[in-house]
Amino acid sequence: MTHHNGNPFGQVLVALVTPFQADGEVDWPAVEQLMDDLITNGADGIVVTGTTGETSTLTDPEKIRLVEVGKQVAAGRAKIITGGGSNETAHAIELYKKSEKVGADGVMIVTPYYNKPTQAGVLTHFRMIADSTDLPVIMYDIPGRAGIEIKYETILRAAKHPNIIAMKDAKGDLAEASRVMNQTDLLYFSGDDANVLPLMSIGGSGLIGVTANIAPTPYRIMVDAVNRGDLHAATEQHKLLEPLVRATMTHVPGTVATKYILHGLGRIGSPRVRLPLVGPEDHEAALIEDSVALVHGVAGVDFAEFRPDRNAAAGGALPKIAGTTR
């Protein structure tokens, strides 16, 4: 078995959206406000520049700045982990080295998307990035977006690397997760909001959640309940979160729905996303709103104050400077 010392990340981690102004430029005051809200309401850590943070359309300087701002806002209260990476190993190494320099507490590496490497290529990608930094590494297994999975044998081999200590699992194979947790010390984080409690109930460590942008408190309550062995209290939060998770994760990409809901709650100034993402069309917005209408009893969120704005969310933005992601 591979061995490491504990969990350096925390348990309730938020996959942060990157608030934009209506013109598609980063709204830095909104970034700071959202980060502070989440940490105050129970987040142990924030993952910036992940899928939900629109890593694909952020520039490298924006990605580094998000780490810097995160460290300033957190001021030791929460960990700041940098997500994303690249499907070019060299570019990913460069990004993570710069992130480490400005104080990142960990890195989350997604499987190389689009180029479809073999498992040997996937393993080499993870190992070379992990070799290039002293930070603890979370591997991110998300075949639905990347087009490839990290196979079981590859996970076991990667887990032998001293810096690779965790998995963000969006594959949803709980049987495989159990096998891996039996044979390694890898920490498992749910990368699928609907599976947080199921994964934790078989030994998972926590979540890297999208819906937690809107409601971190119920996840804090759920995780604390699991930690003290109170399945009843944990399940209660799971049930209360279900319609909100559905609103956030099923009708349009998670980023789009999360920004739509946060804007409707008055928590960010604009629901704008960057192209090729676009805001929800009318029928999609209606589905999100129907799901939201079923939400009740979620700690820290008052949906009586929900004022969705379909016009503000329509379309997508072309930022002034293009990102560098292939």
C-alpha cells in the first residue's frame, strides 16, 4: 500500500465558478466576495480554474491571479487548490509550477482530453506533473468530458507516486472506488454532486462540488454527520439537496446553471459565461426554475429571494484576450 500523512485538502471543497462581468471580463470583487462567502459558510477549500471555473476559456495570467486572490481571501482559513491543467503535459507543468510559486496548496490534474492518449500516456502525464511540483496532487477522472478514463490498473500505479494522494471521481463506479480504496491510501473526493453521500458512505473523504457554490452549509452538515457516524442526519441533507443538485447539474452545464442561480439570488452581478458556453435558453431556464421551486429547507439559502434573469443570462461572451487552452 502507498502511504501518506492524512488529508491536506479538507473535506468540503468547492469547484469555484469564476464570476464575469457582462462583457466577459473577470469580476474580481465578485470573485473575492464569493470566495469569502463560501469559506465563512463551511468550505474547507476552494478549487479555482477547474471545469466549473471555465478553465478552458481563462488565460494563464487569470488562472494564476485566481490562486493569488484565493490565498489573500482565505488568509489561512481554507486551502486553495488549482484545477484544470492542460491536455499538453508541458503546458500543465508550467501552469502548476507558477501556481505553486504564488502559494497554491494543491493541484488537481484532469486526464488529458481530446488527444486520447493510451493509459501509458495518462500515467506519464500524471507522473511528470507530480514530479515537477512539491504540492499534493489530486487526479481527476471524468470520462464524460475527457473522453478517456483512468483505468483501475493505472490508478494503482499512479498511487505509488509520493505526491499523488487523491482522486476526484466523476466516473461514478462505486465498486471500483471501493477496490482502489482497499488497495491504496488514495483519498476519494466525489466529483459528482449527486454521489457525495454514496461515495462517503463507502469511505470517501469528501467532495469537490459545484452545487456547493450555492449552498456550502448543507455539505458541511452532511460531512460532519458522516464523520460522527450519523447516517440519518447525513441522509436528511442529501434529500434536501437533491432538487438543487438537479437544478444545477442536469439541464445545462454546471457552470451555466450555477451562475444563473447565483445571479438570481443576488450573489454575483452577472450570470455571463464565455463562449462556446451560453446561458440557458428559455426552455432550459424553465427546467432550472422548476427544479429550484422544489428546493426547501436548504441551510444558508433563501429561494424566496430567487429572481432569475433570463435576459441577463442569454448568449455568451468573447473576452478581450483569448485563453491558451487547446
